[in-house]
Amino acid sequence: MTDQAVDTHTSVRAEGELERGRTASPEFVGRQRELKELRADIERTGLDTLAAGRKPPRARILLIAGRPGSGRTALAEELAGRLVGRYPDGILRAALAEPDGTQVPTERTARELLGALDFPTPPGAAEDELAESLRTALSVRRVILILDGAADAEQVEPLLPDSSDCLVVATAEGPLTGLADVRPCTLGGLDTKSALELLSGYTGSVRITVDPRAAESLAELCAHQPAALVLAGGWLAARPKASVAELSKALRHVPEDETAATDPLARVFRFVYESLPAPAARILRLLSLAPAGLADPHTASALAGCSVSAARTTLEDFTELGLLRTVGGLPEQYVVPGSLHPLLKALTEAKDRPAEVQLARARMLERTVRLLQSCRAVTEPDGSPARRKLAGLPRALRFPNPEAAAQWLRIRQSALLASARLAVADGELDTLARRLMAALTRALVAHRGTEAAAPELYGIHGLVLDVATRRELPREKAAALLNLADLDAQTGRTQEALTRYRAALDTARAAADPYATGRAMESIGGAYQELGDWYRAADWFGRALAQRLARDERAEAARLYGRLGTVHTYAGQYGEALRNWRSAAAGYRKEADVPSYARALSEMARVQEYAGRPEESLETCRLAVEWARKAEDVRLQAALQVRLADTLDRLGDSAAAGLHRAAAERMLGEELHGAQ
């Protein structure tokens, strides 16, 4: 079994998957000595315990070291599966490397792990904050954490649980120098018996037993490496009439390039690849372009320019050959094995012209954009323009219902986010990248809502900012800065938000974008309001108001009068506050916005009460009640009734105050009953 025969997504295995009654994976063979050593290492007394004489303060770390293709991930999964009964909160997984070997940023890994634990994480949080949140989340859980493909100790250290009730199983190519008291379990090839057992799982026992010497020779040609043996077994399984000896002979005559001469996996892969029909070989090469190594029929279809049905069949064939792995039981979702990814990439560079590769990328991005547009459109009401446009799409691009679209978005989310990152990094497909990010943003908001999708949206807005800066697109840059600042403000990072709002204002002014300019000025005022700087807040709200008035945007002007009224109230400037609330009320009345007019009158009554003018407050409050009734705003009516009662108490009319309080209770009770 190769490194990639496991779910590469971060996930938590369902609680209750216990050790008792568990059977090994049908593809997992051998490694019993290594399993025994690893299990013994869990119970070993660590150096820190010997020195301090107390229980270690963090989780035990097991390290499985081996080259890609050695079965290190499979061993980690097998070990975790056998131990899960001791860790009732399940198995948590994270891939620390991209298919091309690039390290995954710790911030992204921590966020994905926290998401798998349903632990809230603010968008835009820094690595240190996320790492601390992860330790907090794991401090009350008993989990096995599999960290797959670690490059160094610095990548692992921030993710380690402080709790000794957790177990960490890390895989890497070699020792992780810098992690104390960690002994690597180094993997070589399988023993001969296990190698033959792995082959027979594909070929059946007969072809192995009739020519055991040929089978042993084949295992030697594969250097007893699980990944190479899987490819050899898959090739034989697809050709029931071929003998093991024929394959061994053919492998000896594979022309050796520099890689194949030193790497048995490369030799077997090259043989299997050259046995494929040309169209299938081209699809396989182009899968090296699949984002995050994750592919589905649509991805393969777009990359190769073939039909979805042809791509679906080809991916199934690749899976049987051991060239792909299925992803966590998800329908039609495949992963390119990490041990094969560099070989596929090298083939693509050697056999496909750069222009053809770029065209394949463009087709894939275009297909992704159309699927995202369809994913969002299916949430629109029947008969809407979006639904009519959806009906005109090919059947393969349509989702039957919102539930199916939401499931697709959830399954493909990591690949979609990777698509956006890769498209931006490419730098030559910025137009498609911008369309992709816009479509992804709309789909996430449509299915999950802005608040739930905020962490993903933060990353997307950051990518938009990168493209807008690179391409010198000031309007898009201003919009990205505003969106990022809004998310900063929502998570309490007000100073960071203020800095971004000011940058957005400068960019919007340079672009002569009145909408972004006005929104930035108002947002700066809102940031100062959050910081309690009422005078600066009023100044910026006033600037935004002047712009709205100059553009005759009456509804927006009325809203800004209200914001000015609010900050003047906080500052204790009740005269200014009243003048602004009166202007707000007048604006709402001209716009026939009855609910807003009622709320503005309510705020006027509040300010009059603060200013020591209870009779005026009483009169305004009664007027507000009438308009709240017209607006059918029961909660506002009830709140106003309470305010009337408080004012009447101050004026000494306790009997009338009691009537108004009773009316408020009745209104709220009726609303609650109606909701039930």
C-alpha cells in the first residue's frame, strides 16, 4: 500500500470506531515488526519523565520515516486504526505537503484542523493564534493526530497538543531534528513474504504460486516497495492472461533514464504508463495539474478536453491500476498519489508543449467557474434569471437541487480553494482567476452564509488583493481591502481594520470610485466609533454624508444622519444628536421608509430623555409607537411601550406606566406564541 492510500483531507473519524472487532485493510500487509515497535514506543518512559519524575506535559509523538512510496502513510493509518479504541474522540488528519512537495503553511493546517473539530476560528487569525486555539481545542479531547509528510520539526511543533491524552503520528522522509524524545521508525522495503502477499491481492494466489521464483524476482525489481508493487499488481490484474514472469522480463528491458536507473518505482511507473493508450496517457499526465492533487471526472474532462463520461471511465481504470486512489469514500473523488506526482509532472514537462499545458489549465478553470455559477444559481427562486440561465447549461454542468450543489461544494471545497491559489500564483491567467474567485465567493455565501464562510472568504479576498495589486486594478484593490477590513472589524481587530479602510480610501480616490470612497469614509467612522473616539467618528461620518448629499443619495444620507446622531449621543452632545436624528427621520419619511422612520423617532425620544426633556420624549415616543404599528414591527412597539412606561414613571404617573408595561408584555407574548 502506498503513501497515498488514505484520505488526504483533514477530517475526524466518527466516534466509536473502536479497536475491537476491527480487521486490517485488504491492501495492508506486513509491517508487523514496525507496528509492534511503534505500539511499544507509546508506553516507553520518555526522557522528560525520567528527568522530572512526572507525566509529560504534551502528547507522545511517533515518527514514521521513509521515502514517498514506502508505505509510511499506510502504516500510520493502520496503527491509528488499531489504537482508536483508546482515543474515543477519533482520528484527526492533516497533509503537511502539497502533491508537488511544497510545504503547507502552518496557518492553513491549523485552520483546517480546527474546522474539522468544529472549533470557531476568526477569519484572518495569525498562525500563533490559530496554533493556540488548536491546543485549546485538543486539551479536552482524546484524539490521534496524523501529520502526514512533515518537512521539518518547525512545521510540526506548532500543531502539537499539550495534552498527554492525545497521540501524534507523524510521517516524514527522515528524522525531525528538533523534536525532543522522538525516535523514528524507519521503513525500508517489505519482506519477501509480505511483498508476494501484496501482489497476490491483485493477481490472485495462482499466478504467484505457479511461478514463485518469477514472483520473487518481480518483488526484487520493485525493491519490495509498496508503491511499485501496487502498480505491478494493478498491471497484472488488468491482464489476467499475462504471467508474472512476462512482467518481470518486460521490466528488465524498460529503457533506463536517469531516474528509472536509480528508482524502482519510476521504472515500474514508466512501464505501466507506456502500456496505456495515448488518450489515457495524456489524461494521466495532465492530472499533475489537478489542484491539490484532487481530481474528479469534471477536472479530468476539462484538462484533457474529452467528455465527462470518457473521463469518468478513465479515472476508474486508473484506480484499478493503482495510479489513483479514491478519497475517503467520496463519490467520484480521486487523489494523485504523492509518490507519482513528480513523475507525472516530469512527463508533462517532457511531452506537452507549454502552450498546451496552459490551455489545459484554462479549460479546467473555466469549467470550475461554470460549475460554481451553476452551484449558486440552483439556490435562486424558480423563474429567476439565474435559474433560466441554469436551464440552458449542459446537463453535466447542472445540479438537480440545492442539496446536491451544497454537497458538491463541501466535497470539493479544498480543491476549489487550491484552484484559486494556483490560478493566482500562475500569474498568466488572472482574468480567469478573478472570475473563479468571484464565483467561489458567491457560491460559498449562497450555501453557507457570509458568517460561516468568513475564514474561506478572508483567504479569497486576500488573493483578489494580490491580483488587483499585480495588475494595477484600483477598483478591485479597493473592494478587496474593504472586504478584508470588514472581516477584521467583525472579529475585533479594529486597528487592523482601520489601517485597511484608510488604504481602501486612498485607492478608491485614485480610481475615482465614488461608491468605494463613500463606503471607506463611513467605515473609517465606524472603526473610530468602535474605538470610542466619538469626535473622529463624527468627522468621518460627516465626510461620508457630504458625499452622499452631493450625489443626491437620500436613503444613504438618512442612514448617515442616524450614525451621526448615535456618536453625538455617545459623546453627550444631545443637541447635535437631536438635529441629526431629526434629519434622519425627515429623510426616511421622504423615502417612505416606514420602519426606519419609526426607529429614528424612537432614537429621538431616547436622546430627548437623556437631555432631560421627558415631556418632549413622551410625545415623540407616542408618535413612534404609531409609526411602528404602521410598520408592523411588534418588537419595536414593545420596546417603545417600555420606554413610555419609564418616562411616565419619571413624570410620576405610575398607573399609566403600568398599563404600558402590560401592553409590552402582551405584545411580546403574542409574538412568541405566533412564532411557535
